Amino acid sequence: MSQRPAVETPEAAAQALSHSPESLRARVQQALEEAKKQGATDAQVVVSHSVGLDLGVRKGEIETLEHERDQNLSLIAHFGQSKGAASTTDFSEQALLDTVEAACRIARYTEPDPYAGMPSIAFKAVDWQDLDLDHPWELSIAQATELAQRTEQAGFDAESRIENSEGASVNTRRAMAFLGDTQGFMGGYRSTRHSLSCALVARGDDGMQRDYAYSVSRRAADLGIPEDIGREAAERTVRRLGGEKLSTRSCPVLFAPEMARTLIGSFTRAISGPAQFRESSFLLNALDERIFPEWMRIEERPLTPRGLGSAPFDGEGVQTRNRPLVEQGVLRSYTLDSYAARRLGRETTGNAGGARNVTVRPGTLDAPGMLREMGTGLLVTELIGQGVNPVTGDYSRGAAGFWVENGEIVHPVEEITIAGNLKDMFRAIVATGSDVDYRGNIRTGSILIESMTVAGE
Amino acid sequence: MIDNLARQTLLDPAGLGESELSRLVGTTFGQGIDGGDCYFQFACQEGWSLEDGIVKSANFNIERGAGIRVVRGEQTGFAYSDDLAMPALLEAAGTARSIARAGQSGGVAVQGRTPARELYVPDNPIDSLGEQEKIDLLKEVDAEARAADPRVTQVMCSLAGSREVVMVLNARGELTTDVRPLVRLNVQVIVEQGGRRESGSSGGGGRFGYRHFLENGQAAAYAREAVRQALVNLEAVDAPAGSMKVVLGPGWPGVLLHEAIGHGLEGDFNRKGTSAFAGRIGERVAAEGITIVDDGTLAGRRGSLNVDDEGNPTEETVLIEDGILRGYMQDELNARLSGTQTTGNGRRESYAHLPMPRMTNTYMLGGNADPEEIIGSVEDGLYAVNFGGGQVDITSGKFVFSASEAYLIENGKVTRPVKGATLIGNGPDVLTRVSMVGNDMQLDPGVGTCGKEGQGVPVGVGQPTLRIDGMTVGGTQAA
């Protein structure tokens, strides 16, 4: 039996941050005071620091061992309605002065923007929740090596056609950031992120295929079992062998959960403040319009404990809230920071830094159930390229996956494209699955779209 | 022997001199170590952007740090530090060498190497224009775009410049410095007609100062080009779907080469046998007459470097000669393990990233055909002249690149514009289907950034007009 890899202690020596919260807070304060001294009417400072370990094993041997240690100070200085920004990785006294000076100098040249400014104090987070994001992993090099070796070996053992490997890797990272502004907001917290991944190569009669599997979480105890990840990577790789092109056709398309995530990603970009005020969205002015089928609901859940996208306050110190974005298929809110809010005549929604833990309400069908629901069509398990036009919603991407008939996988397919328009695709969603993928900032099950154009032979 | 600028920006502030560098090499590397380097970098970068007709924001960033890499066999240990003082460097060195139980030597003599080429002027682009001149430049672009057509509703443009001072001290004690300027101007416009909105974008840049954009009305030309593209898209009909003949325009459509064969010919994937091109040197992978090179030695180009990030001179490397696969792009580690020499393609995003084989400027040499004749030879097909990005699965060889401006070819004539569509193909065989090569080889305007394993580096591409007999076009209109 496999054991879960986690060994936890409250303050793991391997993940000791080299700055204390007090020292980061003091740097924020000092930069704010310096900005004031140089004449800024308002300022905001973020100081961040992280340490990490990345260990890669290939064919059983350590291939790379990387120790990561990053730090950054960034500042926005407001001079009335003008502003300037500067950042540095150098934490010396002189660099801090130079950085403040650079932001202030820029602000003297940029032109007044009637919408510039900081969020009203009324929106700032006051007593924010501990979202349980900090779980350091005391992981020695030997332990990390063993985890990666077990993962990769399980992949080789699972399938005889796995003949090569890009390796298995273990990554653990711990970060701390403090945000402060001249209106008196000061907040910060620590967070961790750990992952275990494996990418394998299989050879068939007509060439090679590569695929991967991974697990990622805030807490090492929540990571998948190494052997399961290795086996999954092997299965995903081998099942792609012998892929065929399809003839060009229109047919139903089922996006597997990790691909369905990209559709929801296009949605969140389209409802973001900049996309709206730059008129660069296929969902321009779509507030209160029905953009998905009536049964669909999408929420933002920034306050989910241990969520990969969780944050108690946004990039301006504004309180984040769990809230619906789409109810009964109708768009209920844009995702706005204070600047976009002023531009659009609305209130900030706590989205400086983006939407967090965007969650599509799961349907009732599991993965096999979704295949049966589709009947005959294309299951997409990989997409390549950036062929999404954010302004028009025109969609055309390279795809690989499986041809499905009567709810059963018939054969792998590759070297095809799928195309449509996102507005039409969203309205043509037939079902969302219960097979939710929680490994990211967007959580959705698989998504079935009634019909798209598939181009091949 | 050490470049003055490197001394001032990297060594003096940290109190480092030649004796410290000598001790650092001696302590970091030693018996049993096959290679590695201490990579020092000082980068300053600025960006100015215009929106709604005003330059409302700008940023300035400074990064300084050192990455220490120790290589033994196939293994690499790596650590980096934002602090360049000796104790921090020695700590990073100790961490990086933890993969190897190797001896140390007291000190290694540091010898300066001077790059053989000067492909760009080391002046700081940020100082090449005054702040007000930068703002005026962006305003000129905005005014030009708005004046070009009343259907323009939004103009967004940005000006970015950086200078990196890079110092590579390798395990042999060889010390090489390079000072790298880079600028870029981008314009994006939104046009609207009868409720339909479309966008167009243009831009360019390279390793020079901002004055480049003032010469020959270059900035204004970018503005007009972005508007032209957006207006073409207003008229675009649904793109066709299926396999057809494709004619690619010259210049930036060379992203085809970058995706279809470039990545697949990087030394790391071939040493590990994970590339669809592995073990195929000497085989035919393109039609006769096709020659493709990766050339980091072009003056002022975005993808050019005097030396790569391992301190080795960049080269003109022939990848495919008259259709036959001739070589891979190598860094030191992969060259050593493959029993060959580096080609000066070892690149990294910054001191906080590991180097690996990367492209510089990748392009196909021109042929004999007149571009008009190429279009005229196609009865029914697609003519694609502008592209967004692309992507490749190097193991299966499948690659895509996405057209942002394309037209139907009907009876040998370019007719209606069609909406953007992704083109997909198989790298090892797509170039065998090239049936005509134009005499109009052109390099891209200097806008490309290549991503690999999470690291972005500036690159260039180029090609002449090409006719490909059979690629899958991913439109919505099935024939």
C-alpha cells in the first residue's frame, strides 16, 4: 500500500523565510513614508518574498535541483490624478529610495486621469479571515527525490509502451506578502503551494506521444499519491498512441475538465474591468444578459479555505467576497478593481489581481455519464495554440482527444482543430459534469457543447 | 579586463573584485564538476502606455541578482540570490553544489573574454529619449491611428525599453560580459461598424534605442498598419475548415518554422529522445531547395546576442540544408552529453532561471519564385499574411499557429478576407509539402517572445512567401 507523502510541522526549517513579517511590514511603511516625503498624495506598496525547492528526477536520477528565493518591492505613487509605478528586487536602503524616486519621477510626467485613485476606505478589508493557506512542508532533498522517483517508476511500471520520460518533479514554495497604503491599510499573510508531477513518453507503431499528470495543493497532505500520479501519466500517454485525423465535420464536443477550464478562463477575461472599458470583450455590456443556459451558475469563491486562488483581500486591500457571477445563466457582475469601477460607474468588486476560485456549479453526470450524454462526438483532452479572439469571441484551436460513439471511446484523434464562437458555444452548453477539477483557480467539471466545427482531412 | 559597466553595476556595489571572483569559482567548481556558471545580471526596464488618448501610467523596474549553476554528468544544481555580496554568493554556491560531492580548489584565475561581435550599441535605451519625448511619441501614434479612419474607437499603445548587463563567469574561470538593449512599440486598435467590433495590432522593435521609431515615420506606420488590419477584419467572412493549399506571406508568418521545426531541433529534446526529430540528422525533412538557419549574429535584431547566456558567441547554425536535416541547436550541457559543440544557443530568461537550448532568429532563406506567381498558381486555397502565436507538441510533432489576417484564394486571385483561424500540421512532414519558395525573404518586425518551460526570451523569425500543398485550416465553414 502506498502512503501519502506528507510530513508536516508548523514551522518547517526547510521553508524558513529569510524575512520576518515585521521586517516586510517595516519596508512597506518606510516606502510609504518616503513617497509622502517626496510629495505623493497617496501611495500603495507591496513587498513580497518567497522561498522554494524544485527537484526533478529523470529515469530514476536527479536531473535538476533548484533552490528558489525571490523578493520584490513594488510601489504606486499618486500625485493628484497622475501616477507612477516602480519595482525592485534589491532590498537595500538605496534601492528603496531609488524605487520611490523613480515612481515619483514618472508620476510627474504621466497625464492626469480623472479615474485614477485608491479604493474608498469603506471597501477595505478590516477583520479578514484566516484562509488556512500556509502549510510549510518539511521536505528533505532525499525525501523529495524519493517521491519523484516513486512517481516516475510507477509510470514506467504501469505500461510497457512507456519507453522514455521527461521526468517527475516535486515543487514546494512558501511565500509571504504585505500590502500597505497611505490611507492606513496594512495586511499580509503567508501561503504555500506544493506540487508533484510526471511527464512520460510512449512509442507506438507510428510515432511517439507525451502526456502528464499532476497534483497541486496548499497542504502536502492533500497531494495525490505518487504511484497514482505516475500511473495516471502513463495511462494518459499510452491511450494517445495511434491517433488519427478526423474528416472535417460538425459534431458535439465534450471538453474534459482541464480543458473546460480554458473556456471559463475566456469568460472571466471577458467580464474583467479592462476588457469592458477597452471595449475588448465579446461580452461587452453583457451585464444582466443571459449568456449561458438557464440552469448554469458560476460563482467566485475567494474565501475558500486552502483554495489555490483564495485571498482574504484583493490587490488593493479591498475585502473579497464569495458571490455569484452568473445566476440562471445571466451575467450578474463584472470583476472590477477600483479603477475599472470608476471607469464604468460602478463599485469595486474586490478583483484587483483577478477573479479567484471561479467555480462552475457541478452537474449530476460523472465522466462516463457525460460521454453517454454526448453519445457520438469528440472528447477533447488537449488544446494547443492561442486561437481565441477576445474581442469577437471567434474560437479556433488545435485539439487532440478521442472519437466517441454511443458513449464509448472508439479511437484517439489528433492534428485537428475545433472552431466556433464563444458566445454561441456558451449558449450551446448541454451539460456540465460532476467530475470537477479543483487543481486551479478555475474549478469546473467537463463541459459538453452541442456542436462545433471540427477540421481535419 | 572587466567591462566598466559590469564593474559599476554588478561588482562595485557588492564589494566584489577579481580576487573574490577567483575564490568564488574555486569554491563553487572543482574536481568532478563538468561545468556551470555564476551568472550576474543587472536589468532596468521601463514601460509607458497610452489609453483614451492620454499616457496615464508608466512603470520602472530594477532587477539585480546572480544565479549559480553547478553541472555534473546529467545533473544540475542551481540557486540564486538577489544579494550579490560574497557571503550570499557563497551560500548559493554551496546550495547549488549540493548535488555533487566534489572537491574544491582554492582559487581559479579569472580570464576575461571579449565578445568578437558588437551587434548592438550598449547605450541605455531608457535614456535615448526624454520622458516628454516618449509621451509625445505615443501621442503621435494615437493621433495617427485615430486620423486613419473614423471607425477607430479605441487606441492602446505602449513603449517598452530595457537594458541588461550580463556577466557570465564559467567553471573554467572565463568571464564574459554583454550589455543588451531592447525596445518595443506596440499598437492595438478597436474599430466598430454597425455594432461589429474588430481589433488590429502592429508593432516592432529590436536591440537599439527609441529613436528607431522616430526614423522614417516608423511609429506612424505601425499605427496605420494596426488600423488597416482591423478594417480588413470588419469585412472578414467565416474561415474555411479542412485541408487545403495554403500560401503564407513573408516575414512574421515564419512563426511556422519556429513551431514546426525550431523547437523540435533544440538539443535537449533530441539528447533525451523526446523530439519527433530525434535521431533524424541526414534525413529529408523538407522539400528540395529549402534551407533554414538559426542566426543569432544579425545586427540589432530582437533575437540576436553577442554571446549567449553561457558566454559563448552566437552563430549562424544551419538546421536544414536543401531539405536535409543538418543540425540541432545546443547549449554546453546538451552538447557535451551529445558529443558535440555548443552552437551558442544557451539562453535563460534571467539569473533566476536555468539556461537551456533556445532559438535566436530562425528563418528560411529565399528562393526563386515571384510572390505573385505563387498566389496565381493556386486555384483554391488560403492566403495568410499575419499571425498571432503558435504552439507545438515536440513529441508528437503536431503544431499550430493562428492566422489573424487571411484571405481566400479563388482562381489564382486573392479575394475575400476571412476571420482568424488556427492552422495545424505535423512538424516533420509539413515542409516536405512546400512546393514554391518566394524570392521575398523578410524578417519579422521584432515582436516575438518564445516561451519554453515557463521562461520567455525574445526571438526573431523570417521567411519568404511559401506555398504549402495541404495544411488543415481550422475555420468554421466546412466545405
